Amino acid sequence: MKFIDDYRRPEAVAALVDKIKRVAARKWMLMEVCGGQTHSILKFGLDRLLALEVDWIHGPGCPVCVTSVELIDAAVELAQRPDVALCSFGDMLRVPGSQRDLLTAKALGGFVRTVYSPLDVVKLAAVDASKEWVFFAVGFETTAPATALAVKQARSLKLTNFSILAAHILVPPAVEAILSSPANRIQALLAPGHVCTVTGLKDYARLSQDFKVPVAITGFEPCDILYGTLSCLEMLEQNRYDAVNCYTRVVKTNGNPAAQKTIYEVFESCDRNWRGIGVIPSSGLRLKAEWSDFDAIEKFALQTVEAKSESECIAGSVLQGEKKPDECPAFAIRCTPDKPLGAPMVSTEGACAAYFKYR
């Protein structure tokens, strides 16, 4: 419990808040990139503690939220095939597609199974040859190494009934797209600690220099976020910028080279459609040609046709930091966790779910 209790101590939080208030001569706009950070900010009331110093802009760092409608539709189609067992992380089951979600597909008789790791799907495929086992591979750089390992393990076992529906995405290209937008209001970034555990600081140092914004790599506890916020505000007030690591107990400068090597042994970058945002160049991961026999889209000849999500949902504006969840006219009225119009109300890292739960 050390890394929970120590980073939530009221006296430590109060000291950091007091220092931030003394440093900030004006109100600054900070984007916390990761949805986990958003939930902590709302859960612990950091936005209220710093209401006069920081305007929190919620970023696109929720892979469940930004997985495109057409990939959800492809997963639903696979789940409805009698010979396919579709496996997924639990928070993908209620993300709306153009017609239905995976939970509805399961209720209608489709085979949908929740797993905690893609390696679990490899084990299932190895013991049950009666079905085609497909893993819906969603996540940022954090979860991509495990998917790559699963593909490598499936090949070593000579499995022909295992494949993945690749939906992995990369954070830096999305942040770059937001910072490049004419509507951009971001003055500093709290970068995602878990992603940087794999990638290190390189991409965020480049973004800091290219866009002249302070960047702080942070964790998810109150003191982590406040320390990163203080670092950003000190740079802003001194009219300087850099990328600093405020999560040194987890993140190393070069990240995890072994994990990076594993990812790019199996995957290569590609353009990816982000739900509510659009196609972002080089922001996705697809299987390399030599691993294409594990690509579910090719294996099952799936047609991924771009589809529109619920028109009333403003998820795209929320994910790009243009609007707050409670600015949506459907928020907590026609869009709730029980009946979500968009993915940010479904995911445990979604900004809309955080506002509904804590506000």
C-alpha cells in the first residue's frame, strides 16, 4: 500500500496545492492526456482545489473511447459467426457500434468471452480447436507488447485457430494532431505515465520542443498529478518549456527497450481512424506482412466500412479537449452509464463516466 497511502497523504497534497497557488500568477490550461489521470483529478477533487489556477482539458488517452465504430462493428460481426469465439477486455463489451455492442451480440447468441490477457486466448485456442479464437486487440503502447507476445507464442505453438483484430493505437500522433489544430488551447501537458513506462520520454520531448509546451510525465495518485502540475506551471510562469519525468519510480528515460522491440517485431505503424476525431496518420499498429496469417481482418475477409456513431454524442469534442462532458446536452439525461450514447460514458477511463460518477 506504500505507493497509494504515501501519495495520498493530506498534508503532502496540501503542501503541493499551496505551492501551486503561490507559483501561478494566472489561470493556465493543462491537458491531462490519460483517462486514468482524469478520473483521479475528479475523484480527489483536484480540479476544485485548483479552480483558480488550472483549467483541466481532458485528453484522448482512453483507448476504449477512441476505438472506431467500424472496428466495433467488425468485432460484433465476428462474434456472431458460429465458428468464432471473440475474446475482449471487459470494458469493450458495452461500447456502441453502428448497430449494436458486443454485449448485445452475446445476448443474441454470439460467443463473446472476457479475458484479462491475450495470452489467455492463446491458451484457449491451444486446447479447443473446434473454434476460431479471435482477440480484440485494443489499447495503447502499454498493452501492445502482450498482444505481440501472444502472436509470437501462437506461431511457436503452430496454432492456426488464433488471430487478432488489431485496434492498437499510439498516443504521440494523437497529441500532435490536437496541438496542431487551429482550435488548440493547450498550454502544457501531463503525459501518460503507463504509456511512458514502455516508450520513455523521447516522443514527448520532441512534442515539447516542436510546440513549445511544457510536458510532465506523471502517475495517477494525487501527489503525482500535483507534482506534474507544479512542474508545468513553474515552466509556464518562467516562459520556458521542456519534458520532465515526475514519475521516476516507474518511468525510465528510455522506457522499456525490450517491450519496444517486441512491439515492432510483430507490428508496424499505420494510419488509424480515431472515434470522434478522424484518421490520424501513423497512429495505429497493424501486423507486419510476415505475421498476416494472424490478422483477423484478412483471415475472415472482413470489410471495415467507416460508420458514423450517435450524432447527438459530442465525444469527439470531449476527446480533443474542446468541450467538457457536462457541456453535452445529453449528459446524464439521455446518456448515462446504463444507456451510453458514446464510448466515454462506458469506459472506466472515459471522461464522461468520470463526470457522471464524481460530479
